[in-house]
Amino acid sequence: MDKPKVVLGVSGGIAAYKACELLRRLTESGHDVRVVPTASALHFVGAATWSALSGNPVSTEVWDDVHEVPHVRIGQHADLVVVAPATADTLAKAAHGLADDLLTNTLLTARCPVVFAPAMHTEMWEHPATQENVATLRRRGAIVIEPAVGRLTGVDTGKGRLPDPTEIFEVCRHVLARGVTEPDLKGRHVVVSAGGTREPLDPVRFLGNRSSGKQGYALARTAAARGARVTLIAANTGMPDPAGVDVVQVGTAVQLREAVLKAAPDADVVVMAAAVADFRPATYAAGKIKKQDGQEPEPITLVRNPDILAEISADRARPGQIVVGFAAETDDVLANGRKKLERKGCDFLVVNEVGERKTFGSEENEAVVLGADGSETPVPYGPKEALAETVWDLVARRLDAHV
Ligand code: CTP
């Protein structure tokens, strides 16, 4: 089988050096990559580097190898075009259909999915001209990954950093696997909670659970790759931020509730993948609890935490908002799942059977997605991303039905 053909467009920003890592990941995972830098990108990383890492010729102008009509062929034959970093200038040219070099010509001739990973100073990113160009590109079906927040060139910090190349690679992988040029969650805002809450007993101890957050991160990543704006509320996961996702870090169930309620009014979908502690210690000791010689420990009194899933399901922040819950069961999985779905009042409940290898910390999962309409969608044992895609398939269908 032919290797999937990827065009890596690189425009002229200091983050161009990070595209080398993206290129390496793409080639090592079996893609045939043609790098198309702009002339200004070559000020940052030279053609020799791109050529050596990709194993393919590199040109910036339409005048090289004219007999092969590269300005048309490269775009026509691509399975994916990813532009990383995408500068404000490149976004503007792409939005307006300008074609004054090989990359912009390629963008006009490509009929495959296109991913832009912008990187620039915060002011340039926030400028209405750039925002309008991004909106235009998204409306046409391109995936424009939100820049990350952090250190920029020089002494500045803010939004505008190129996301981690590994995370851009993940977006590319998903987009390539789906191969669709019309992302079905575009224009949607989804909120995903992930990880496990920790309920502090004293400054050094907490009651927690074994949720890794991997399923929630897979949901956030796949939603971003399907064009959604994603808010990820992460409880104690310690994982790198997925590309293009707004991440809100929380610790306890009460903090998680606050973050969900804050994000929900603007959300088309809320997915509660986090393992939320049902109880928390009734009191918090400001100083470390010490053992006393010859004395039994004090019992820990617990109080109920709010049930966030039930609360947001009962009181929808928007008409037509879709709420998805998760449940881990050990016995009578489907019957218990059905009861829980009704009790919580959500639209879908993803029910996992908890067992060895499954669920906690593993890369794989197996589940049944129960729908409030009585539907039952089994998802065979496989990567957590496959389960995430099934959840979004069901959600996207439901969202479209509401329009
Ligand atoms: N959840 C929540 N708020 C809580 C507890 C759970 O929003 N205080 C959400 C979780 O994010 C998940 C679902 O509810 O989507 C899990 O349901 P839960 O009641 O926690 O299941 P169990 O604790 O397993 O319930 P039970 O002990 O009744 O089986």
C-alpha cells in the first residue's frame, strides 16, 4: 500500500524549528512527507534540513521543476496538508486565496483535509483581521488549532505559542484516519472533564481514585481534530495539554463543579469523563494530622459531594445541550448502566466494565454507549480514541438532528 502523502507547509516564524520534530514523527510513522517551506521559513531552518529529514526534494517557488507542474501536483496528490507554524501572513493569504509561492498554490489545489497550527505574537493572533481569517478558514472546513499559551519569542508570554509537535502530530493522525474535509464538530463548543478529583484531608494527604484521565484526553483530542472548540477540565492528570484545547486545571470535586458550571452555558456538549469523588472529608486539617502514641486514629467523617452530572443534566444551560456521562461497573453492567442513565438524566452514558487491563491507566477500553432513547452502541476492546470517536459520532448525529 502507498504511504499516505502529507504536505508539511512551514511558514516563517521562529517555531519553524519545532516543525522538524513534527516531520520526524510523520515520517517515522510511515507517511511520505513533502515539506513546502515559505521563503521566510528558510531564514529559520534551511532547505537541507527539510530535505534530509523528509527524504524528498524541497522547494519554495513554483518555478523549480516546472515540468512537473508542482504548484498543482503537490496539492492534488496530498492526503493531508498541515501548515505548522502558520503565520498571520500565511493565514491571511490562505483565507483570501492568494497564491504567490508554492505553499499558497498548494493550499489552493489541495482537496484533502487541511490543518493549520498558527504561531505568532498574542497581538497578531487577537487582531480582528487574523481572527476573521481564521473564522473564514474554519468555515471552509480547515482545522485551525488554537495556539497554546506560554513563552513567546523574546521576553513576551501569552497566547500564540505553537502547540507541542507531538500533539499536532496527534491531530494530523486523527484527521488523516477520518479523511473528511468537512469536520462534523466545527463551530461547536464541547466541554470535557477528565482525570480524578482529590479530596484533601490535610496539607499532605487526600482521598483520590485511580483515574488517569486518558479517556478524557482522548475525547478532547478527537473533538479538536473534528473541528470543535474544546474546554478540557483536568483533575490531577499530569499530562501535556492536547493541541488546540483550552485546559482548566482543578483539584477537588467542588472546583471541578465550578469549572464545569462556568464553561457549560456556552457549550453544545458536556462530557463528564472525570472520576468525581462522591464524598469528601467533612473537615480539612490545616496542619498535618499526626499519629499519637498509644492512640487509635480518629475516624474520617465524610460528606456528599455535589453530583455534577445529575445537576447539569437536570438544569441544561442551553436548550438542546447534550450531556454525556461515564460509569464504571463491575456487575450487571448493562442493567446498572440503564438505571444510572435514568437517575442522572443525561443523554448518553458510556458504561465500562471495570476489570484487569481495562479502564484505569490503560491505553485501551471496551464499553457500551447507552442512549436515553434506548439505543445501545457497543464499542469493542480497542484504543481509548476509538471509543472517543464513537461518542462524537453519536453526539454529532444528535446535534445535527436538533438543527
Ligand atoms: N459524577 C459527577 N459528580 C459526582 C460523581 C460522579 O458528575 N459527584 C459523574 C462522573 O463524571 C461520571 C458519572 O457521574 O460521568 C459516574 O457516576 P457515579 O455516580 O460516580 O457512578 P458511581 O460512583 O460508580 O455510582 P454508584 O456508586 O452509584 O455506582
